[in-house]
Amino acid sequence: MQQTVGDDAEIDYARMTPREFRELSRAGGYRRMTTRNVCLGHVQCAMVALPEKLALDFMIFCQRNQRPCPVLEVIEAGSHTSRRIAAGADLRTDLPLFSVFRDGKLAGHVPDAREHWRPDLVTFLIGSNTSCDQALNRAGVQTEKHRYVLRTAIETDPAGPFRGPLVVTMRWLTPKEAVIATQLTGRFPFNHGAPIHIGDPAAIGADLEHPMTGNDPVPPMPEGLVPVFWACSMTPQAIAQAAGVEFMITSGPSLGLISDLRSDQVCMP
Amino acid sequence: MQQTVGDDAEIDYARMTPREFRELSRAGGYRRMTTRNVCLGHVQCAMVALPEKLALDFMIFCQRNQRPCPVLEVIEAGSHTSRRIAAGADLRTDLPLFSVFRDGKLAGHVPDAREHWRPDLVTFLIGSNTSCDQALNRAGVQTEKHRYVLRTAIETDPAGPFRGPLVVTMRWLTPKEAVIATQLTGRFPFNHGAPIHIGDPAAIGADLEHPMTGNDPVPPMPEGLVPVFWACSMTPQAIAQAAGVEFMITSGPSLGLISDLRSDQVCMP
């Protein structure tokens, strides 16, 4: 269901500034299925907004599972505006798409979450490993092909109602790329950091039959490549959904918030 | 007020295991004024335990000020036992000394906090830069001399009632040591990471007249050395105290919890 409109291919989303892209999103003008390659070199975030009474448990969950859940900003109940990493962004409108959940079930996708927003929502912005794509490309590691989001058999460390399996991004890389990517992503501890595993998918119970993006099983791996696995920011969203949270708004699938942070900033803002 | 007892000098605290040291602390058997150089190579933590109703604000404060406040474990209300980084440690007894605060004022120091503990306390364990001493020593950087804990004029980013100035550790190093120490501590983002400043103390408003440890002003710096400043885990304790928290128990001054984590582990547990 590619929604690309007529002249969309002309637009250089990669070179847009984060502020321009957030304004475009607010106006409902971005219709691609993913924010990958948008505003290259800037940190992208998954968003999870849930009721304040669950916020401490969720934040403790993120602390216990820092690799998949690097929290980059928390916006308190009563506010829906980023102050630190996407200054002035309205978190109800400035992403391309939102998912609304009721009692853990998807109630719908909306391009504007204002009518659904509640004053008791605490909002978490969580770094995504899409953020490292430009750095990997600069180092000669391809990021376009052979990328799959998979559930594993690794249990996260629970907190309150939040528990469930780790979700990973698997990439098939050449051995040389695998070494470079391991070193390079290790420099970004607040964007999932180094791989959590290299090699046999079965060793971590990666579910190759049911990738979380797309509908088809993972095809056979081409000869000479190595599977490399990074913790993925789809973990906190999947965990919050599985917890059956009474009400929750998240970023839409594969569509993140583009922050003002440069990915090359190794440290926290 | 050195409290060293007779044969204390004989004991090799540096080579003790964290579990042995925690047992010794529980028995009230450690009487030195600092845990520096204890269980060398293991991560040391400051502890802050405060009422659950303030825990989310405090955790958001720590997230917004990750450099001085790297949270390594959170223990929920109702528990007083570490599970992740000092497995089985009783956080009411397994530190050498505790500070008890009421309405932001120090009510006393106690070697055993059991009679003061409350079931509504949420406990935060926060990495200390003492943890990097062994790695610095291995790299030829001295850590014994020229070390001062100072208030600065840099304001932390507030959350709820928590606000106030950043506290730093200043070390005077040779230029060569400064370069090595900057590179090396940058590898430990969950133990305050790289320096926040190098050079003129006045540029960050460092208060050389009133160091937070000891009673005397900082003496003149010997020629040829460079001041290097790291965010310090005394920040969260000072901030929580300044917030006038109704009730709080913290680790005693310069006396941390010794965790099981190896300092050489770059990543989160």
C-alpha cells in the first residue's frame, strides 16, 4: 500500500531540516511508508505516550532494558511539546502518523492525534537505530538491503505490567561490514549501541517466519554474509501494547519523530 | 576524624570482592572515610531512596541530566534489595554509612538504615566516577592527588521540584594525562562519560572557595597541570536535598555501594 503521490519522488527528504520535516508532517504532507533516509544524520525516535499512572513503571522498564529502550526525552503529563531534542515540536501532530491503542488493541492510525490526546499522558521519545544509517553509509556499510525486524526468545527484564520478548533489527552484512558496523554502532550507546548478537539467528530464537515488518518470511541468506542483530526500538512499543495499557498513543509503524539531535553526537543532549 | 582502627591498614580492601565488602559493611566493619580504592575495578554507586510520589519526577530529572545522574538500577517501593547490579544486596545495611534527611535537612548518619526505612521508598543507584579509577591507573593517569568536588554555576535541567547547580569532580592532570583521561572516560557513558569541561574553572563558575569535600579552599594549582572537570554523582544527592524532600535516605558522603559490575563493562547491564 505505497501511498507515494505524484511528485513526491522529486522531494529531497534526506536534506530537509528536521524542523521543515516536522512542519510537513503537521500539514499532512508526508505520505511515504517509512521515515528511513529522511533528514539524514539526525536522530529519529519512536514515541510512546501513556497514562501517568503507568509512567514510572514504564520508565523503570526502559532503564532495565536500556539497549532496546534508550530514553532521549520525557515530556510530563499536561504537555505535548518537546523541549530538549525537537524543540517546539507538537507531539500530537509533528509525526507523519500515529497509532492509537485502547486496552492493548490498535484502535486506528491517525495523521493528527489532537482529538485523541489526553492531559494525563506522559510521553517518551526513544532513540531508533535508523539514526545510525548515515554514519554506517559514510563508513561503507550498506543499510538499504537485508534488514529485518524480528521477535526473539530473549526475555526483557520486566517492570510492573511491562514484560515480553526483545525485538531486534537483523542485518545481513559482509564480514568486513559486520566488523565496521560493530565498532561504529558501539559509539552510539543512546541509539541501541553495539550489536546484541552476531551469527546464528536460532541462538537468540529470532523468529524468521514472522518478521514484524512485511508479511513474508525472511528469505534464505545469500552466501558469504553474516547476520548481525541490534536491539530495536520497536521493543518498547510491542511491550506496552502487550501489557494491555488502557490507552496509549505511539508513533506509527516505521514512521518516527525526527529530532534536532545530530546522530554524530555520541553523548546525551 | 579518621576512624581507622588498629589493624585496618592490614586489610586489602582493593582486592576484596564486592560481596565480601558488602558483608563487611553490613557487619559495621568498615570504618574508613571513603570507599575509593575499595574493590578496585568495580562500579561504585551513590544511592538515593525517596518517597514513591517523587520517584517519577526524580527519574525524569536524572534522564535530563544523564551526565551527572547515570541511573544504573531502580528498586521499586516495597523492596530494599538490589537484583541487577549488586545481586542480593540489602540497601538498608550493605553500605558503610547512610545519611537520613527530613525536609531537606540532614537528620543524621547511621551505619544501619533498617529502623528508618519506609515501604514507600523507591531507590536509585547512580554510577560514580570513582568507578573509573582503576582504568585510569592502568593507563598511567594518577587518581590519588589533586581531586576536588565543586559546585558550579551550570544549572541542571529541572524536573518537578528538582533543580539546582551541577556538581563536578575537578582533577589537575598533566596535559598528557588530560588527553588520555578524556579518551578513556568517554568510553564509560554510564559512569559520567567524558569531561564536561577542560581549562579555566571560572568558565563554569566552579566554586574553588568552598569545595564540597574538606573544609579548606582549593590551593593554587601547581604549574604545568590542566584542570579537567567531570559531572559528579554528588549532583543528584545535592539536588534532592535542596528540593527539601520530606524524607530521604542516601549513601553516606564518599561512601558508596560497591556493585558487582566490572567497570570495564562499557555497556549497561
